[in-house]
Amino acid sequence: MASIELDIWRGEWGLASIDLECLKVLTYMKFIGVPVRVREVSNPFFTPKGTLPVMKDGRTVLTNFEEVVDYLKSLNYSTDVHLNQKQAAEASAFTQYLRDKLYPAYQYVWWVDEKNYGDVTRPTYAKALQIPFNFYYPSKYQGAAKEMIDALYGEYADLKEVEKTIYNEAEKCLKTLSDRLGESEYFFGNRPSSFDAIVFAYLAPLVKTPFPNATLSNHVKGIANLSRFVARISQKNFRNVTDEYNRQNKKQSQGTQSERDAQFPNAARNKLLAAIFAALAMTGYAVATGMFQDMKDFQHSQDYREMFENEEDDN
């Protein structure tokens, strides 16, 4: 076996990759411990299908999860050897169930929801791509997602109804997953399977990505055993990614606090100057008002004296 290379989309927010398919393959490889050189690629244009991931082993080039699993199994790398026939059939059925019920919701969250797409998805993928592909690929992926949603739910005229239907089906799917996992560490006992890699790849981006419209993400986070499942795999298999993200977050928070601290003397000075200015203005106003009142009183007294003197002259 030559040195295996895996080309993937870059990571973000403590994820090893922002892409569902890349995360499937990468997680599976972590589970089986196969030596692999991972490369974050900024241009999928020259890949065999114009997509990522791409696994290379000598002249062997594979582009999807199922192909990778089968190929590595032929090299005696597999996480599914402990599954009996019934469990293998169950894993296959669950995988299709996720594809039918959770995948449309996943695509909707990432690509169809305009707020999520504009604030998170597009800038994240644009950041990972080179010019001019940062203009091309996000729009291409969004178009494909919209076509899929339209094909599945085209009978609904209102997009809000589509969203409601998609999320309802996804939430039922998540409930089924939660019930199946129970208190176990993995879905089929104490050892991970390829199905665990698939589930993690679906759930981790929903848990970690800071979507502004986070209905489905919040639902996943609210399911305790699924949240623990994501956290457990992240810590065991992507600890370096998680730790680096936490370090960067801490550094950024400290930097923000330092900026606030640096701004504090200026803010305090500005407040003090504003208070002094206000006091001077009020004093000036009071003095001016008093002087004006004195002038008015003086004028009134002058008028009164003149009037009094005129009365005396009349007498």
C-alpha cells in the first residue's frame, strides 16, 4: 500500500472539515487508524468529478464514502468486522433512512435557507476557495440543493411550509437515532462502525456551525445523548482540531477583552470630559440666564423709576 492521501474541504468552528462527505471519510479513517496524509484543498475543479473528498492510494483514486470503505476493507482496514448480519442490515437501512429524512434538512439548513447561506455558508466556502472559484462553487452547490428540495417538495408553494415539513421529518429521524443509541457509546456497542462515522458527519456540523437560523441545530443540541455522541467522537478522534479551535477562541476572547481594557481609559476620559463640558455648559447657561434675568430686572426697575418720576412731574 502506497501512502494514502485524502483531499478535503478545510475545517472551521472545531470541525475537521466543513463538508459532510469529507467528514464521513475522515472520521472513518480515524476510526480504523489507517495512515493517511490529509490535505485541505482550495480548488476542487481539477478533481475527477469536480467534488471533494478525493482519496488517492497510488493509482487508485476514489471519490465517495462507500468506495473508500470497500477499498480499505480490501486492505484489511474495517470498523464493521464486529457487526453481525442483522446489525449490518440495520446499519444499511438506517443509512438510507438518514439519506431520505435528514439529508434534505441538512441541505436546506446549509444552502436553501437564505439567511444561513448569506451569513455563513457562502462566506465560509468562498474563504476556502481561490478566485474565481469562490464565486462559482457556492452558487453551484446552492442551485443543486434548491433543485433537490424542489424535486422532493415541489407540491408546496410556500417555502415556509417546505421548511416545516423538512424539519418535522428530520426531527422524527433524530428521535429514532436517539432511541437507537440510548446510553451506548456507539450505535452498535462499544466499538465504532462506519454508521457511526456517517451519523457524526451529519450531526457535528449542525452542532458546531453558528447558523443564524438554528432551528434544527438547536434541536440536535437539545438531544442529550446525540450531543454527547458528537462531543465524544470529537474529543477522541479530533482532539487536536478541537483544542486548536478552543485556543483560538480563548485568544480571541482575551484580545477582545484587551481591546476593551485599552479602550477603558479613553472611555473614562471621554465620560469625564463630557461631564465637565456638561457642567460648564450648565454653569454657563445658569450664569447667562441669571445675567439675562438681572438685565430684565434692571430694565424693569428702570422702567418703574421712569414711570415713578413721570408721576412726580405730573404732580
